[in-house]
Amino acid sequence: MGKLSVAVLGLCTTLSVWAQETPADFTSQVQLNVSGSGPWYRLELPLAVQLNARQADLGDVRVFNAAGEPQAYALSRQASQRSESRNVTAVKWFPLYAADTQQALPDVVMKATTSGTLVEIKPSTAPKPGKQVLRGWVLDASAIKAPLQQLSLDWSREQEGFQRFSIEASDDLQHWKAWGDGQVARLSFADDRVEQHDVNLPGQSARYLRLVWQGQAAPLLTSAKLESATSSTLPMPLVWSQAFPGERLKAGEYSWQLPTGLNVERLRVELKQPNTLAPVTLSGRSDAKQTWQPLSNGLLYRLTQNGKDVVQDELQLPGQTVAQLKLQVDERGGGLGVEAPALRVAVRATQLVFLARGEPPFSLALGNASVKAASLPLSTLIPDYSPERLKALGQATLVGEITVKPPAIAALPEAGTDWKKLGLWAVLLLGVAALGAMAYSLLRKPPVAG
């Protein structure tokens, strides 16, 4: 029986060594540079690198050391929690006036109660004679304690067209931080009225918001609401792809093929021609064998207003895996032209954390449709894991561009892998035959006489 145990142990050792993955099993590789405190390092995976993967969930990503030994790693996307608590709160608004639509806002005095509730806004000095122009509004969000996710405005129905404004945030009414631009609209189109009331906010907390219209008077508000959300984790930022060319299927219908399946959360359609207006419906699927599934709809436009382009070229998506996209356009608005527009997609950024073992340099490899996912949970990879601990880890960065093997060279490892499998099966069958022969000989041996 001792020989039997040795044979089994040797067979298992041989299988383990032969079955171990090597960098040559992957089509794309790039060297990594590490800095900071180890032995754990975190790497932000650029989307250009992710596009070389052959599995939508990045199950074929690996990290190797200089000896070609795989490293333990974890993937973290920290996607937005769909079950987070969201609340919509109606807030008060206070007007801001100036002499004209181009002048900077004059100094104003803003008074708030001890609890922070805004009660009055007035000029710091007596206004000059003449008509004052309504330039914007200050919203009182002091009663909202959660991060602000979305702003919803309604205004006088007599005022149609686009309303574009800057958004600033403050906690003390003295120091203001830019939160980007917002745009709402009310348009008449094909005997219908198209309205856009919502503006996305950066998901941060603020007690007050200041909305300032540029180059035009502000409309009279009739409603202002803020949507807030409480979540235990913040989402990773979105990363955008390069532009993908499309194909025109027929009038008003276009399609795009992505390099691989991606969990798309937003897309941007290139609108080259000024004064483009296009109500659209977007569908997607993971491969050509599936039926198209509706993903989103909306109004895309690029219109010239006051000498400037007003652009809405993005659609929000649910984040499911898609490899093909199809856009159907209502051509009553003029369509998007004969040629398919270019398309960019955005996915949630992915962070890779690995435990460095062995000697550098380390390398990132990906591009193998047949390997199984090998990532660990962060709490397993880092026993005392916490979000604060994650931020303190060492950094890993890419050295140069990722190297992608040409198809002819990439096919060689597959042929080698087939021979490896044949050899593996041969060793396995020989081992089983040897074990069977040993067992048979033991059974055939006559019992020793007492």
C-alpha cells in the first residue's frame, strides 16, 4: 500500500504542475510597476485594457511574477447599490437678480436661522435704478442630510426652450464649489410636448445650491425638488471607451458591435450636424443569437442657441452585459444621417488588488475564454480588510501599452495547450492503468498459509 500512496501522490503532483496557468496562456500582457507599502497593491484597470478580456466579468484576468507564478488577487467594482434608500424632498427657492444677463452676480447677503434654514436673500448695497434681471436661484437643502443625487425643476409653462445653468454648492453661504452645469428643456415636437426636468448631481452633500443662468434670464420656478440617497458604499467612477464605428441597418436604424460583452451604464452618440433633434429607442443583446431587449429611450439633440451649441447626446443604461447595441430613431426630427454615428460607452471602473509573492517585475495578463475565474473576495485576500485599509495600499501602474499577440501567434498556445491536454490524459490513463494492475495483482496473490 506504501507504493500505491506514492504513485497517487506523484500523479497528483504531476497533474498540478502541468495544469498551472502561465502567461503564455493569455493573449494580452503588460508589465506592472509597484510603489508604496506592500505586500498588497491596487491597480485601476483602464477600459482599453479590459477590452482585451475574453470574459465579460473579467474572469480571465491574472497577475504573474517574474517567474511566471500566478498571484492571489481580487476584483472590486463597488457598483451602486440598487436597494439604496432614496428620498425626494421639495425645497424652497430664493431669487438672484442682476442688472443684465451678462453681468456677474452682485454681492448679496444671505440670512439663515441657527438651524441653517435660509430665510432671506438681499443685495449687499442698494440696487441701481433700472430693471433688474432674474439671473438664478438659491435652493435651501439644509434639511437634507444625505448625499444629493438629482435635481428636478419645473417652471412657468409660457417659457419654452432650453434652460442651461451652472450649479454651485455651499455649506456656509460664503464659499461655493462648482458642481458642473445643468440643463432642462421644454419643447414642442410633432404635435407633442417634450420635457426634460431632471439634472444629475455628483452624489455629495450640501446645504445650499446656487443655480445661475448664463447669457439668458432665469425662468420663474414653480417647483424644485432634490433626490437624495443613503448608501454604505460610493460607486467607482465611470470610464469611457474610444469611439466605435457603427452600421446603418436601414433608414432610422443603426447598430454597433462592441469588442466584448460590457456592463454598459451610459453611452454617448456622436452628433456631428448642428440642429439635430432625434427621439430614440435603444436595444441591446449579448450575442447575435439572442433577441433584442429594450434598454433605454430619450431625446438626443444638438441645437444652436445664442451662438452656442446645446448638446444632449447621452443615454442612461441599466448596466447589464451587452455586446451589440441597436438605436432606432424617430426620423420626424430629421434623423441622424445616412452614415451611422460613432458611439462611446461607459462602464463602472474596476480595481484589481493583488498580493505580491515572489520577485518582480509583475505583469498583468488577460485574454483567455476558457479559463475559470480565480479572483477572491477582498475580505479573504486582505484578512483585516476595510475601505480605509484599501485606500492605504500600495499602488500598481501599467508600464507602457498592453501587448496583444497577433492571431497567428495567439493560436500557438492553443495548439500547445491541446498537446498538453493529450499528455495530461496520457499520464492520467497510465496512472489509472498502473493502479488497476497493482490492485489486480494484490487480489490475485494467493493467501499466505497459516
